[in-house]
Amino acid sequence: MGTGPKRRTRHAHCKKKGFKKSRSTKRRTKDLDELQEAFRRGKQGFGVVGVTKTFEYDPDLPGGGQFYCAETGRHFMDAKSLAVHKKTKAYKKQLKLLKEKQYTQAEADEAAGMKKEILPSAAEVRAAAEGRGGKMSD
């Protein structure tokens, strides 16, 4: 009178630390703020429609690093796959996000309620102290 073979759980891989880490970092591209910063600085031939900048050959990157999408920060194997990528919904959505104003650390601090206190300079404090001291002695 046994209970039968042990039942396998369907989600056993979820408890493995290595599995979770590889899922979160696999094929990770640049974040939106990094891409916006690169656009702002004018790196890598951004902003010119129809003009592609040639890169040095890198055997570690797909396609030798020659077919790079600057808006999404991804490398492709050939020009055809890059052209197909530029027609996708994800690419068009990324273009829309890049046009938005960049979110800064100052805005994040302000949203969290941490206002930056602007203190007067030491020269202003001395001048104010001397001004008050002189008026009191008259």
C-alpha cells in the first residue's frame, strides 16, 4: 500500500539560483538612459537617418559588430536582419521612448521627497554677519 512514485513538481527550476540569474542577464541590452545619453552626446553617428557608421570588426559580436542598431543597442548578423528589425513594433516603441525627456537623478530625488538644500556660501554668511554686527554697534 504505497502512495506511488514521488510526484515531480513542475517548477523545480524556479528555486535554482543559477537559473534565475541567467534568465535575468541573458541577452541584456543597454538601458534607456544609457542610449539617451549616447544620443545626447552624439556618439556613434546617431541622428542621421539613412547613414550607418562602420565599426571595427569584433569576432565576439554577432556579425562581427558591423550591423548595429543604435536606437536599441543591439548587434545583428547581417544587413537584412537589421532592416527587418527596424520594421518591428519593439523598434518603433524604442524610438518613441528615446524622444521623451531623460529622467534625471535630481527628478528621482525630488519624487522621493529628498529636496536638495541650497546653502549660502561662506562669503555670504560672513558678509551677513558683518552687516548685522555693524548695524548693532551704531
